[in-house]
Amino acid sequence: MKKSWSLYLFAVIVVACLALTGCGGKKETATAPGDKQAVSKSGDESAASLFAKAKNIKGMSYDYVTTMPTGTVSGKVWQQGKNVKTEGTAEGQKIVTIINGDTNTCYIYYPDQNTAMKMPVEDETQETKAPTDYAEDVDPLNLKFVETAVFDGAQCKVYALQSAEGSIKYWIRTDYGIPVRVETTLTDGTRMVVEYKNLKVGTLPAETFELPAGVEVTDMSDLMNEMMNQMNQMR
């Protein structure tokens, strides 16, 4: 399999930091670029009741854009249960990552070369940040209602969280209870924005998390297991 070392290294990083997102994120202002906002100061639905809606979601797909001081990371994600598929680019090459959480297996797939690498993943590596995860990370009682807004064509309620480290704003969709924009501003002025767009909720076909037929697969399991063991011994 012919691939540059940097692409191989990127593949390993993807497994460790899937969707840095993409795959995690946060936010700040009440006005998302390009979106008109209807302002209301009366929150008729609590953050807790909104977040509760997300618990009923079984599968979803979305585009993500993470904007940081160092640059922007973007891609696509499909997620259902423990299974995650991401799509992005590195050095101009399309790369697809598929994680099967039931078998603790990851595939790094290069469509242009019709090749893939197979490797194991540990349980903690599978915890890809998804929009629904914010409900578990944040105590709704600590959120302060700011206003209503429209983001990516969907009605949202904006809540703010203040802490000693800075502030976070969440644009939570009123239909699904999912934060689709999260803006974080630290006390030193550092700002990071994570946006989840083109959100589609519903059960995904099983083939979403499968490699296409005829892909040449190189099994990297032994090498990756050795690397993981060495990393664990260093902890």
C-alpha cells in the first residue's frame, strides 16, 4: 500500500481524535454568521427539557466545522450507537474513517486508492464527540437563557454558561434538543466555534458503516496493539 508517512500518521491521529470535532466544541455570540435571528427573552422551554429530547435519537448524520485560532477543521459524520463514520481530507486526499464499536475495529479508507487500513481501537477512543453528548457534559440548571435564534434553518434557543475559565453559548435546536452551534470564549480572548450543519436524524442503513466491496485492506492490528501497549506502559 503506497501512502506517505504523514498520511499514515494522520490516520492514527484520526482514530485518537475523531471528529474533533470534530468532532467537541463551544460558542459565544448570539448571532451565527448568515443566519437571521428572532430575539425573545422569555424561555418557554427549559434547557433540561430540550436536552431530554436528544436521548430519543438513535442515529444521525451531519457536517461539522470547528473554527479555532489555529485554523478550521471540517468534515462529515454519520453516527448510530457505537458505530461512527467520518469523512474529511488530508493533503488534498479524501479519507474516510469507520469505527465499529461492537468489534472495537477501525478502518481508515482511502477512496482514491481503493485501499484501507484495519486497526483496533480502545473503548475510550470510541467516545467520539457528537452533538448529543453535550446533554451529558452540562448541567442544564447552570445554563442561562439568552434568546431564541435561527441557525442552519432551524429554530434554536440560545443558552449561556459562565465559569472562571470563560463563557460558552449553546444554540439548541427546539425539535431535537441538540446543540448545533457551540461557541467558547476563554478569559484570555481565545475563541473556538463548533457548528453542526445539515443535521439529519433517523436510523441509518447498516451499509453506512461498511467498506465498499473490493477494497484492498491491510491489517495493522498487531502493530497498533504493540503501540497501544507501549503507550499504556508509559502512563
